[in-house]
Amino acid sequence: MIYSFLNLFFNSRIFDFLPSILVKKIFKIYKIFFCESNLQELPKNNHPLRIDYEKELKRFEIFSKKKIKPFISYSHLIDVLKIYSYENKKIIFYDFGANTLELFCYLSDQIDNLEYYYYDQSENLFITEKIKNEKKINKLNIDIQFDKGNNLDFLYFGSVIQYLQNYQSLLSNFFGKTKYIIIAQTPFFSNNENSKDLIAKQLNLHPIINYLYLINFDNFIKFMKLNNYILISKTFNRVTKFVNFKNFNKKYKELDMYDLIFQYDVK
């Protein structure tokens, strides 16, 4: 009963305009990250993450010099890449929705034979390209035209797919062009009776309000398999402490955050 009331409250405009200090207190008590919405499609310009040139430049200088390990949506990423690098002379890695250069700095330090492609929202692309040119950064490729998705070893989505309106269409641009696809920190549920993805409202970043898909796992696997990508790994994602879906309807079975790895199955 309490969750039904809370879901109504979280979906209201009242919640959106509450002082952040009050929202933090509510979150500390209930630790609810998401709630089911009534939306049929994601809003336009959903989940904008703009980087600032000066701040990003300083961040790059810190992470490139001090070799700091950043937050990584997929905790086993470096292990997977190192295992792959033992048998391959080069790794071509495409980071879709990269945002900052923190992961680039870390992977470049850990993997010698790395060729890294950066892609993000258009404003971030141009800011990152400016920093690349100014600092003369090797191994960093900025995919301004979104046309470098060929002959990739790894395509990486770190907590990204669920925020994209047409994620299936976007994925189709890479099918047959990458050996492995890693989809990290993404919510999936199992329910063959419900063919549609569910749209949820994200609460833990208030006053920023984002919406995201909770993806039907069964349908997603069928979609990937139809395009010759086979699931080779499925693990729970626990990089965000306390994340849960306890306030959702029980018909969404096995609803949780997952990391998935798909391998291209050449016919």
C-alpha cells in the first residue's frame, strides 16, 4: 500500500519541484530509485549530460597524470579487455555515450594496444575534440560524424541503452561490424505476457528528472539473436549501492540491473 502511494507522489509535479534537501531525506528513508510512469515514449532530449570545457580539461589532466580509476558502469570491463588483449595485437573499443574522458584515460593506461573511439551528445563531441587537439591526445578518436562503427572488437554501452528512444535502430547500425557488444548497468525484466518495454521515472538525480526504459529481456534476446548476436554473459550489476525495484509490480519478473555481453555469431 505504501508503495502505491509513494509511486503516485513520485510521479507528481509536486515531487519534481520539491527542495533537493527534502528529496534527499525522502530518498534516505525509502531508497527508491525509480517508479513506473504512464509515458508511452521517452521525452525528447532525455537525460542531457553536458560537459563543461574548463572542468573537463582539468579532469583530463588529473586522470591522465594520476592514473585514477574512475567509476565504471561494468565492473569487469578491464578484466574482459585484458583477457582479449592476450590473444590480439590490437583492441578497437567504441564507447557510446562516453561523456567524460575518465574511462579513456584509465583504459589507455591499462591496455597498451588500445584504439579508442568516443561518441556522445553533439555538444560533448565538439568539446572533447577541442581538448584532443589542444592536448594532442594519441589513441583518442572522436566520432563526430557517427561513421566509425566498422571492424570493432568491442562496442560498449555503459548505462546508456535504456535512455535512448530508438535503441534498436541505433544498435542496428553496428550489427555485423563489431565482435562483442557490452550492455552494462541496464534494467531488464522477464515477462513474456508483456511485449512492451516499461518507461520509468528516475528519482535519485533530483532535481534532474530523467526517464528510461525497463527493457523486456525476452524480446531483447530475440532481437539480438535475430541479428546474429548471442548472449554469452549475464550478471547482476551492483556498481550503484542499494539500487532496487522493490516498489514495482511483481508481474515484472526478475526486474533488476544487469550486465550483458553478446558475441557476433558469424553464419
